[in-house]
Amino acid sequence: MAKSKVYFSKDITSDMMIQMYKALGAELPGKVAVKLHSGEVGNQNFIRPPFLKPVIDHVHGTIVECNTAYSGKRDTAQAHWETMKLHGWTDIAPVDIMDEEKDLELSIEGGKRIQKNYVGSHLSRYDSMLVLSHFKGHPMGGFGGALKNISIGIASSYGKAYIHGAGNPDDIWTSDHDSFLESMADAAKSVVAYFGGRMAFINVMCNMSVDCDCCAVAEDPKMGDIGILASLDPIALDQACLDLVFASDDPGKGDLIERIQSRNGVHTVEAAAGLGFGSREYELITL
């Protein structure tokens, strides 16, 4: 597979988010869903609405999210709506909790661990998707980026348990770990296939705690911000972010690298590349 283009800038600004999107040359058609992380109540690291508002406005997007499979302030539609309002997302754009009513089943052609993915049924309302991901660590996945945002992030509450359990929701916290990572890759493939190329991806490498924005109590970041990256290939995009972390001369990178390696986080990218919907090989283009 040919190298994918990944655009990079050290300039972490709202204006650069729009420049990154324009660099991709992707005119997202029809009704545009904007997938981001709403942030668990208490988390200090999630990206705030004012930063993302300009790029959301640029695509005339609707913010989309799905409920969690664990207890917290986003585990029901009612609680999630309250969090959306508390964090200011409803102030900047239309918001849709996609699994508020029911699930939509997507098939996964050639899935390594799972052959179906359960997403919020409101996904069917959208013609295209802009994926805005906060790149950081994660307690289970090792890291969270574009692939996690379109797999676990777009999965319904039931679908999240299904992915974590590698096809058995009852095994949500006890399944084989690599099988969970491979199930995330499978689920991501189903979403990419659903939109048929009508997707664009931007990762923001700031506030890079070892913990996810889903953690109400999260570690503060130990390493400095790196920049913004964008691609039409979520696999290449996450790989580029990983490479920038590992190649960084920041003395604080050790904790994040340990988190990624101890959870075998790179395996999600490996598994996704093996499914053929993107490539780990990329050309990094600095803006």
C-alpha cells in the first residue's frame, strides 16, 4: 500500500485546525458528524469547546458522542446530556447522543476477533464524519487516538462492552487483552467502511497524560505538547503520533511510553493495518 499523507504543525491553535482540514482536500458531503471526546466530569485534560468550535463551524458539523459502558457522568443519555451542557459543548454546536434510542449493527468484513459492531443508531443520520481526537495515554488501550475514537468512541454503550469483551459483553473487563485491541481495530474498520471514504481525521497532541479523558481522576501530563496532525488515513495518523512521542527529546516522555508499551498499545495499529483499511507507512508533511 502506498504511503499515506500525514500533515503536521507545531502550532496548536484553532486556526491551524482549519488549515489542517483544508490541507487534506476533503470536502465532507451532506450532514457532517463531528466525533470528539466530551470529557468525563472531573477530568482536567480534555480539549475544551472554544478551541474546537471554529473547525466544527467550518464544516457545519453536529457533535456526536455515545454513552459509556461503565459508571460515571456519561453512562446514560440523561447524564451524558448534562455533561455536554456542563462542559459547554451544547453552547457551540448541535449535539447528538447517538445511542440515545437504540443500536445500529454494522458488519465487519474479515474481522479478526469480531464480525459485527454495535454503534449508536443515529449514525445513520450522517453522510460524512470529521474525527477530532485528543492524542494521549489510556489505562487499557495504552493510547487513545483516531482509531480508538472511531471504534470505542462510536460504539454504543452495549457496543463498547462488546468490543472490550472481544465479542462477549460479559467479559468486558476480563477478556484477553490483545483480543480487545484487535476488536478495536475490527470495529474501526466497520466505521471506515460505513462512510466509504467520507471521513477526515485530526489528532491534537496536547495535554498528553497517561490517562484518557474518560478518567474523572487523571494524571497530569508529564511531557510537553507536540502539535496537530491530520490525515485521511487514521492508521497512518496514529502511527505518526506514536513515532513523534517515541522520537521526542522531551525528558518527560517516559511515563507515556511506559503506558503505551505496558498495554501493548501499538498492537491496535498493527492489527488495523493488517485489516487493510489504511497503512502504517506515511509521508509527514509539515505546514
